[in-house]
Amino acid sequence: MMCLPFKMFIGNYIESIERGADTIVITGSCGPCRFGLYSLVQEDILKDLGYDVDLIVIDALREGYREFGSNLRKITKARSLLGLFKSSRLALELIKRADNLTDISNYIRAHAIDKTQVNMIMDNFYKASLEIHGARQLMDLIDKTEKELHKVELIKNYDPIRIGIIGEIYTIIEPFVNLEIEKKLGQLGVLVDKSLTPTKWLEHHVMSYPLGSKSERTKYKLAKPYLSTMVGGHGRETIGSAIYYKNMGYDGAIQILPLNCMPEIVAKSILKNVSSDYDFPIMTLVVDEMTGEAGYITRLEAFVDLVSKRREKQTIG
Amino acid sequence: MKKIGIPRGMLYYEYFPIWKDFFEGIGFEVISSNRTNKEIMDRGILYSVDEACLPVKIIHGHVDFLKDKVDFLFIPKIMSIYKREYCCPKIIGLAEMIRNSLDDLPEILDVVYDFNKRRGPEKAYKEIAKTLGVTERQSSRSLKKADKGMDRLLDWLKSDILPDNYAYRKDFKDLLLLGHSYILFDDFINMKVVEKLIDKDINVHFPEDISDDIARKYSNFTKKRMFWTHGRRIIGASNYVIMNHKVDGIIYLSSFGCGLDSVFTHMVSRQAAKYGIPFMNLTLDEQTGEAGINTRLEAFLDMMKWRDSHKDHISSFR
């Protein structure tokens, strides 16, 4: 009865343990979403499977300062605060670059004449990234991939359909879980934007702690008429992002809901009204362990068709 | 006299006496919906989102039952009851879910209870009084009186589901029935499990029977802080009875799709296995066929009783 991210986590743990990992780092939370108790159950499961690993949970600062510091030091190996700062800055830079690369590839895929070219470049990037070590090499690889991407020939004067992906953060950013929705939409010539990325998460929760980043706070404000308080997870962000995308002139939004996710269920029941109030097409895709893609492709194609017909009607009259 | 409707679902089973006394004290008539039945469930399933859990669907049905009969609906937004703790996300978003799923609703009184932000019940009730046009003095007096109603909460809940002549019998087996109050005390959702158990000569105990202090103390044995207030009661009560060997068996009534239960069933089953106490998890959903549940109950009770005569041969687990 656990939600999908939980199961994926376990799979990821096992895969990385078999590659030689001996420590697992996850972030914790003490909000109402069950994510905060993942570590309790996962530790038991890993023990039952016979894996001997260290599960480190980084909780929010207010759960205990000392633990927070010691956990951070354990992971980063930094002795002093300066070292900690340096290594975290490097990590941050990397995350930003990687997110930026995904954005570029999404843009170019939507505009490219030959979309498989983009897919091949990105596939090569993912394959190569597994074989290299260290931050420097990864940076170089990202540079190289970016250069290659910019060489791809684009359609001139093309105004693609724009769709925002909203929903729970893990399902949005993990391509396998959301059945590579970015790639699939890109193939259809759609420009995709994700409402949450690791960069946005870090900006909101770490860099501008405890106030929160500006873009996220705007989303809270937008969501307020529909959902006045937080409901845990990313329920409120989902509502806010939907309205945000409407205001930004997007053509539609797709909510990705991992089966059984409590905050997203609340969001889904509200999105119905958001959609009709703002006259904005929103589709919900429920993802679970099923990996058959045909059904999803059909639904995505139908949605894109619908949205593009709508746009024709609005522009031509 | 204006009427206030309180749907019989979710936290109704935790606070109804207070709410009733409070609203009657400030001069309103309180109407609660009928006990859950097939029709209410079907209407709830029709209106709510498909992915929601059974209790949430059922409360949609109760609201649908009430909406034409009352002037106001009282569905508070209970975020947290203790500091740094929360309720289930669906309870937090309940008022909004209902507002966006059903049409033609009367005004919903969805005040926020949030102990994290010093918005205790006093403030919340003050707000209600303001919306309803009642003076502050009247409301605070009514609240003070209503607070005493909590003492009879448990008796009131039990009187609904226990047979009249039920009494504790020392020679019967003891069994702890775990789960959320809105499942344990709604005999439509749980398919009359309590009655069935009593018919089979079992003393049924509820997590509410264990005092809050003990439950909160025993819920601290987890590695990570339990941040669900309702979870603390379930985990604390089960830890208490398991560690002190107070009962002969535990049945967990969970609803399909409940996020809290997905964690608790795992924790309780492990703890029960560790201390050698029989444990069974019954997952409830929209289907209403009772045969499957009867068979599982009988098998479980038989196993519990056989352990007396040949304890070493029968697995204590499930």
C-alpha cells in the first residue's frame, strides 16, 4: 500500500548497493506526508534483505542542530565550516548545471527537425555519466553535451505548444517513473517545463531558508483561494503551479500523480475546479508500477491534439 | 433557529460531543447525518476523486446527505492537534476537497486549527462565532461548557457499536482492534467486525481505551519522531499492549489507500512478531461482501485459541 516513490527508492538503493555503495543519504521531513517516515520502514526492509548499509537522514534544522551538523560532516567529509561550504557549493553548481542541461535538451527537442538526434545525444550523456568520476569530469561532460545539442538543426519560426508538468517532485524529475514524459512530449513537438526541479527545491528549502524562494511563494499566493494551508508534500505547489502556468500563457498542464500520494489526491480534487475557473486544460496521469507505455502515449497524444486544436480556434477564430 | 450540519465521518468520531455542545450553547441546531449506509457510500464514491481512501469518499456521501437540510456545514481544517505534529494530509485538505467536489453546498465553516501557529481551538471557535454573529462572551462560555463533553466521548462512541449487554469477561480472550477511530466506530465501513468478534466470545479493546499519556509515551520508541497525532495513538497503544503482553491478538483494520496505515501496519506487524503476538491486517475498501472477512476472522481466532494447547507448533505471526 506504499506509494510509488517508496518502492522506487528501494530499487534504487539495491542497485547502488550492488554497485558498491555503503551509505545511503536521504532527506527527511516532518510534514504530514508519509515521506518523513520512509527511513523507518526502509531500514527494516534493507535489513531483511541482508544489506548492511548506513542510512543517513538529513532532517530539517529544527529537528536538532547537532544531528544536522554531524550528518552533513559524515557525508561531505569536510572538517570545518569553510570546507562544508566549499563542497556544498560545488554540489549545488553541479545540480544547477545538470538541470540546465535538461532544460536545453527539452527546448531543442521541441524545436529540432530530427528529434532522435537529441535523444541520442542525451542517451550518450547518461551512459557516459555513469563511467566518469568526480565533479570536474562531470562538468566537462555537461559542457561537451551542451555544445553537441546546440549543433542540432532547428525548425525556423516554430512556435511550439507549451505544457507545464505539475505534481509531486520525485515523479516529475525521475524520467523512468513518469515514463519519460518530457521525451514523449518533446517528440510531439511540445515544449515542456517542469514545475519543480532539484534546483528549485534547493533554492526554496536550502538557499533561502527559512523564508523560501520567491517563485514558490508566488505559487502559494496563487493557490490560496483554493487551498489556504499546506497539505504536505507538494499539494499546494501543484495548485499554484497550474495557475502560474496559465498566467504565463502556457497551453495546458499535466499533473503526474503517483498512485496513493495523499497530498496530490487533495490537489487533484481541487484542480478540477481550477481548470474550469481559469479555462485551462489540465490532465492527470496516475503512475504506478505498471510500465506499459501505449496507454500513456495515446492519452498524451490526445491531450496534445486537443490543446493544439484549442489554440487554433483561439488564434484563427 | 439556524441549522448547522456536521457530517458523520473522519474527525466526527473524535470531537462530535464538543462540537454539538458548542453550537447548541450558542443557539444553533445541530444536525448530523445518518449512520453510514450503502446509499451514502455510493453517493460519496460518485462525487469524490477516484484515488481517495474509503473514509474520505464516505464523508463526501455524508455531506451530500446533509447539504439540502442545513444552513451551514461545519468541516474544520484541523492541521495539528499538538505542537510539531500534524494530521493526515487528506484531513487537512478535507474542506477544500469537499468544496471542489460537490456543487450547491451551503456555506462551509472551515476554520483552521493549527497548534503550530498558536491557533488553538479558542481562536478557531472565536472565528466561528464571528462568522455566525455571536458575541465572544457567549461563545467562550459555551466552549468552556462543551469541553467537559470530552469525558463521555468514549462511552458515547462505544454505545453505538457495542451490544447493550456487553461486559468484560475474564475467561474470554482479549483482542486489540487497531485503526483510526473513523473506521473502528463506523460499523458500516468495518463490516460489523466488533459485533462479530463479541459473538465469538472475545473481549474487544480499542486504542482509545489506553490513556493518552501512556500512548504518547509508548509511541516514542521509534527511531524517527512520529509526527501524526492520530498515528501516535495507534502506535503507542499497540506498543503498550505488545510490550506488556496485555492481549492475545491484534487485528488492524486499515482502509485501502490510507497513507498512515501503510506505515503503521508495517511497524505494528514487526513489533508483534518480535514479541510473539498474533497479528492480522484487514484492508477495507468499497466492496461490501462479508464472506471473505468472516473466513479470515474465524481462521485468526481459531489460531489464537489453539495457541493455548500447542503453542510451539503454530506460528504466532499472521
